[in-house]
Amino acid sequence: MPFFGFIPSAELLNTIQTAQQNKNSSEPLYPLRDKTALLINDEIIDAILTELVRRFPPSEKRDTAEKLAGYIKSTVAVLLKQLLGKASNDVVRQSIEFSEKSLFKDPQGQYRVGEPLDANLVSKLKQNYADLSAGKEIDKQALSNLYKQFGEATVRHFMSDFNKTLDLGMIKRKASELGASAVIKAINIAADKIILNLTNDELKAMAEYHDTLFYV
């Protein structure tokens, strides 16, 4: 199954694995679940955006990407803190099982945190990366649209699908839907603003780095 995955920090991997090992424990599990969710939020944004823009020279695009990273991190963290908190282990186990489905091993046996993706989306991204690495011209708008699809799939997985494991009431459920919509909107605006203005060198740097995050 094609997937996107970033290498988690030792702290995140340990938190996920500790929760998995203790999921039948009588000790409260919600602190591990909450820590996992907040770490994933920070690390996934760093993996996709922050690490990428470090490879760019200072520019307006870099500023836009850094602002987007900061916006998503803070928006999701504020929302998560409203949604997370004390919960029974029966409820928390659903989130732990969700984390198990978000942990993959790449062909080298390295653990990665991510999500399954549509095969067509991954193969099109990989083709763009191959073309860019070979110095070929690509359709920037088409590439931006692929990133919008990826952004939506990622928000759906790590926000909408994860939030379904939290046993939320109606008001919190509505807040989580609004939060997810706001993040998708920000990604869609920023994708065009960033990708359509990248130079060939910047596109090549993006291709070389992001190619390591997607698996067929």
C-alpha cells in the first residue's frame, strides 16, 4: 500500500510504542494519547514544511511556508488541547489503535509515522520528482494541485479520522470539523502561493527531499 511517512523523533516513537504495549493496562492511558497527538502535530509539519524551507534561500516563499507551518501547528495544537483530556481507557484504546495504523516500516526497516495514500497520487508525485531531478520542465499548477490533494488527505487522516476516536460531543465535534476546514483552506492557498513561485533550483531541492517521504 502506498504511503507517506516521516521518521519520528525517538520521543514520539517511544510514546506510541509505550501506549501500544500498555493498552490493556488499568493505569490511565489518556496522557500518552495526548502526548502522541501533540508530538505528531509538531513533527509532521516540521517534516513536510520546516525541513523543506531550510533548503531554500531567504525569500517571500520561504516566509510564506514558515508562516503556514506556524499557523497549522498553533491552530491544531489549540484545537487538540480543547478536544483532548481525561478519558476512559476504553475510549483511549481507539486512539492507540489509530496510532498503530499510522506507524509504518519503510523498505529499509525504518519506522515512519504517516498515512496510507491513493496510489495514483503517490505515483504522480514520484513522477514529478523524477522529472525535476532529471532537469525536465513540469506543470507547476498540476504539482500544486497534487499537494492540495495530499494536504486534504493528511488533514482527513490526522485530524478528522483521529478526532473520531475521541468520543466527542456535538459542540466539540463541530469545532474539530471547523478546525480541519480552516487548515485545508490555508494549505490550498499556500500551495499555489509557494509552488507556483518556486525557481527550478528550489523545485529540485523540494523533489530531492520530498521524494524520501513517499513510498509506492
